[in-house]
Amino acid sequence: MFASPTAAPLRRSALAAAVLALFSGHAMAEGQAFIAAEAGSTVVVSGQRASLRNAIAAQEKADNIISVVSSDDIGGLPDKNAAEALARLPGVSVQRDQGEGRYITVRGLGPDLNAVTINGALVPSPEAGRRAVALDILPAGLIRTLEVSKTLLPEMDANSLGATVEVKSLSAFDLPGTLLSGNVGASHDGKTGKTSPSAGALWAQRFMDGKLGVAAGVSAEKRSFGSDDVETGGAWSNGRLSSLELRDYLPVRKRAAFAVNLDYRPEAGNSWFLRSFLSEFSDNEVRDRLTISNIAGGSLADGETGTARAERRLRQRKYTQQVRSLVLGTQQKSGDWTLDIKGGLSRATEDTPEALNDGRFRGLSNFAGVKFTDTEQPLLTGPASLYDPASYALNSITLQKRYSKDDEHHARIDLARKFDVATLKFGAKLSRREKSNDTDQWAYNSSKATSGNYWGAGPVSMSSFVKGGSLDFDLGAIGVPLDAALIRACVAGLDRDKARLATESVINDYRMHEDINAMYVQNAYDFDAWHILGGVRAERTSFEAAGSQVDSVGVATSLSRERSYTNWLPNLQTRYDLDPHTSVRAAWTQAVVRANFSQLAPGVSLPSNTEAVIGNPDLKPLKANNLDLGVERVLGNDGVVSAYGFYKDIKNFTYTTNLAGTGQWAGYTSATSYANGDTAKVKGLELSYMQPLRMLPAPFNRLLLGANATLSNSSAQIGRYDKAAGRQVNRTIRLPGQSNQVMNLMLGYEAGPISTRLALNYKSPYLLEMGGDILQQSQDHIVDRQKQLDFSLTWQLSKQLAVTFEAANLNNEKYYVYQGTKAYNVQNEQYGRTYKLSLKASAF
């Protein structure tokens, strides 16, 4: 479960901002908007200060601890996607992929321990082996709110240990009237100098005397950018380096989404709704690299010169992820009774057509005079021949295609009865989920003795496979760029069956079924200054998995596994109002998360008589006891300060281990598998403050200040069997993804038509993954501290027209991973700054 992740744009429309104002992560009640009418019929926003009033009131009334970011707050900062917007909330941090936020961690718990829903329907993961949903797939012209539930209610799915993120799209009944808005923009990437477009539109209107509401929206963005990376992968031993890579990335990412929501309310207490959402994300990436390996003597020290093998390698692949969601439901009220019935279908897919996984050119001979300087950002130097295409010849070509699918459908019924001082609620839910993956891989190499996978006659010098110019690489020199089309042409039309890699094409194929039947009951009491909610949820899980065992010669044998188990999950949450402005909250909850699909897959790979890679379909689900205690005070009408402490006791967390020397793997030197740990613990403190500074003299009374910080630590015990010691050996680690400090600081200013924000996001170092020997702390891969400064400025040209300028990563922050200590590079990737200019128009 603690596997290392590898990471759409959220921009408000002008009218969505008018209706959905929210600031710094506080909930806004359903359908509320703080608006004011001027003379005539024009409706305008009354400001962020007004939205704070509504947000604070809604948070005070919530049954559980939640944070919300709305379409207004998403557009108020240059956040490219949902993950980056959520990272500004207390307790939430973002994991980036090539400079873009992709996954979130909440209170120190990794992305696979969070759940994402769209309009109440679980979002399955398009990635083959994971449960984590990459939130960069969700563009946001269509998103009304992103709600983070840090404590779950019995009525909610108990499938998150960190938080459940609920994505809600717009309803026409959220608005006082007709809505029509649009936006166009262009972003400029400072690294590559490329400019990319974006656009969106949103429409909502009521028909049939206000009984039928229709809301629809579309959003699209293209982003061409680049990043430079120098990495070792952790190839250090006693301060000496055995391999090095320079990587030049040129991705083109596209995001598009479409949503239609229908609401029918024929009479009071009788409502029907349909929520549909389609999002597509594609990543077309070219990765050109120069690799150094096979160093004479095994390794080099900083500044030392030696002889080494060099290779030029190219990857060109495009994958497309889709998320589709459809939810149909009704709510019927009769007296004190409320009946809710919902059904939903969700599908996530990832399609990678035949990709050039690796086009490899090897030096005709090893290169003398190779050296590197600086262990954090190694600068490679060598002879002129190192960068000459004529010095290399085609060595191998690997192709791969993959298709993964994750289907979830469900039906639920909820019945609530309101009494004078209590509300009793109970219900049931049936959920059916199927996850599958299919991979095929082919290899061609330069050995004519290998029957069927040689590309035949033709030029092999790298000079015949390059295109003009030199790679724009800021961390050294790589050489002339390779041409993917010319490499593909070498094997086009050849018999793929003869080049198919049997093991790689079978071992990652699997199909899993996860069926969950759930029931719950909860009761909420209100008396005097107390609000108490208690209940219990029961979930019965039936699991089936099918995979393959592949031996050293590629012979596959089918494997399967079935099992069932039940989890009982009690829940108690309280709120006590000390006075009209101050409240205290406490919660004790339990939650459960199943292991990742790649860990549960019953595949066994036996590449040799002493090596094995083993899935574990018998992994127990992770189960957590959670304690939360907090106090919150409202400052004036539109400010708030809060402090929340939390503690999580997690059983059965999963990690990668080595079974060599035990059981049937007694004679093996390496038997990589997954195991359940005993316990892991996370504890911490969330602090948050936000307030308009009206008490200051003019012009400083137009400032808005927001700050939050999460201080946490974690511990977990892992281990493996040590053959030399003849026993199990353990050590204590931090949970991967957990930073001890996560902080956000925002300074805003509003005066007349001008609104501007400057925001700083910071997180301290965290464990990315463990090295080859999980017992050696010196092999751990650590992500260095990160801080990013962003800016936005909006000028309201008229009531219907606004222009916005945004700048992201003003401080040119990099992504740096090190091994053991900061001196030893694992990865050093740099992205540069991004600027965007957009025009937003609206009409009622």
C-alpha cells in the first residue's frame, strides 16, 4: 500500500464565482451563495468576506470534520488541477509529477489510502495496480465544490484512512436564475517557451415553471511543457556512483470534461436528479536520455575520471485516461420521514496503444574521460564523441501496449426519521467492483542469433535516427534529439508474435472482483449546547482474483483466490458550543482500506531458480482507529481560528518485503512480495487562521490573511527474514508520503475591481520509498522539502467581463529526491515557471 507513486486545470467561470464563493477550505451549505442585487437585474458578488460568513456557519453545523474548496477558490489561485487546489487546505499536501500536482496525501497518509467520489459515486482508478485517483484527471470548469471529509460518518463508505474527497458538480437549483458563462485563456511555459490554449463554458437554467433544472458545462485545456532531470536512481555506495542518467522530457497533456445535470422537483419534498460526468486526460510524452553505466572499476567518485558505457535511449508513448460517472436518484419526504434512493455507474480506463517503450543506441565502444561533479546535481562531462551520433549504433527496440479498466456500480437506500431532539438514519448499500489489466510487450535486439526478433537489414548508426538541432537541456548536454518515427519504422510490419516477451506479457495480467455489501445505523442528538452523533457500519467484502505464475522459460500457469470477511466499524462524533462563537469537537471513528490491486494480484514471476516476485491475495485490509479533538472560534463575522489534534492507530498496513530464506523460498536469494505489518501510528496537530484585516487603517484594511499548518509524525515497523542472522529482523520507519510540517500562507487584497492573491505552499521532507534492502535506512529515497510561490490578479473590467493573470512556481522550485542523506542524488528535476492570461465573460 505504501508504493511510490510516479503524480485538470481548475479554473472558475465568472458566474460560478458569483454563486459559489468560498475561501480557504470551509464548507458552504448546499445551494447557498452570498449575493447582492444592484439596481436593475444584475447580480454581483459581494466579496470573499461575505463567503467567509457562509462558510463558517456551514462548518459549525457539520456533523463531521470537513474542509471544502469551491470553484471560486479554485479559480482564485493558479492551481492547474484538483490536487493543487486541495493542497492549500489544512492537513493536505500534494505529490507532483513533472511539476504538476497529481495525488494528495492527508494527515500523513498516502494517496492509496484516500477515496474520491463524484456526486456520491466512487471514482475507480484508471491506473492498473492502484486505488489512488490522480486528481489531475479532473478539470474544473464543471466542479462546484471539492469537499474533504477527514472523519467519516456511518452513512459514508469506510474506504479511506486519510480522507474522502467528494467532487460535486453544479445544479441549476444552486442558482437564483439563468447562468451562462465562458472563458478562454493561454498559458506560457517558461522552460520550453511554448504557449497552450484553454477554454470552458457553463450553462444552467430552469424550465417548467422552475420545476426542471438543467446544468451543463464543458472544459478543455492543452498544455505543452518540458522538464529537465538528472538522476542516479540511488546508485551510490560509499559515496561512489555506478550509473547516471540525463533525461529531457517534452510532454503534451490534454484535459477535457463534459457534464450534464438534471433536477426535477415537481413539488415540495419530491425531487429527482441525474448527474453525469465525463473526464478525459491524455499524456503524450517524449523522453530522450543519455545514460552512463558499466564504469571501469564499478564506480566513480566526484571529480574522478574513468571509462564507461554510454547509451542514448528514447521513449515515446501516449496514454489516455477516462473517468465516467452516472448517478440517478430521488429524495422523497413525508412528514418526519425522508427516503433517499440512489444508483450509480462509474468506469475508469487507461489505454496505452503501442508505445515505443525503449529505443536504445549503445556506444560502439566505451568512452574514456567520463566524469561527474557535484553529488546533488551531477554535471556530466566527457569527450566530444560522447555527444556524436556516429559514436552509437542501434542496440534494441522494445514496444509495449497496455489497457486497464476499473468498473464500479452500486445501489443504496437511506431512510431518516426526525424527532424533536434527534434524527435517526439507517440504510444499506450494494457495491460491485471489477479491476482488470492486460499488457503486451515485444522486444527486438541486435543479435541475429535470436530468431525472429531482429529488425533486419538497414542502417544502424544513430546518425540515421536523429532530427536537427540539439536538445534544450539545462543540466548539462545530451546531444541531438532522436526521432521516434524513424525508430518505429525499423520494426513496422514485422511478425510481432516472434518478438513477444512471454513473461512481461502475462505476469501483470489479472482480473479481480471486489463486492461489498454494507449496512449502517446512526442517530444524531441535539440538546442544550451538545450535538452528538453515534452509529455503526458493517461491511461484508467478497474478493476474487485471477492471475498467472510464469516460470523462467515463459510457461504460464493460472492462479486464482477467493475469500470473504466482515468489518464492524463503530463511530462517535460530538460538538459542544462553549459560546455562540466557540465550539469544541471530538470524534472516534474506524475505517478500512483494502490493499492495492497490484499487491493483491495472485501473480508469481520466477525469472530464475533463485529469484521470485510474488503477489499476495491474502493480504488483510488496513484498519484504523481514529481520534480527533479540536476547537474553533469565529472572529467577528467572517474570520476563524482553529486547532485540531488527531491520532491514528493503523493495523495491517502493507509493505514490500523479501521472503528469501523462508518456507518454499528457502533456497532463493530474492523473493520479493508484500506483507502486513503489525501497527503504524500517525499523530499530529492542524492549525488554521483566516480573517479579513478590516481592523487595520486604510489601505491595509482591504487585506485578507490566511495561514494553516499541519505538524505530524508517524511510525511503522517493517521487517524481513535475514538469512545471515537466521531470524526476522525489523526496523521502524516513517510512513511514506508523510511530511512532518505542511504549511500554507495566503495574502490577498481586494479594492474596487482589483482582486489579487499571493500564496506559498511548503512541505518538509518525506519518505518516498525504501531501497533494495528495506532494513537499510541509508538506502531510503527521501523527497526534499518543497516550497512553491504562486500569484494571481483579477481585474473586473465590467460586471460581465474579467481578465486574470496567473503565475505559478515563481520561485522556480525543483523536485529533488535523495538517498539516505541530502548529498546523494536520486532525482533532480526542474520545471521552470508557468504564466497564464485568461478572459472570463458572463451573462444572466
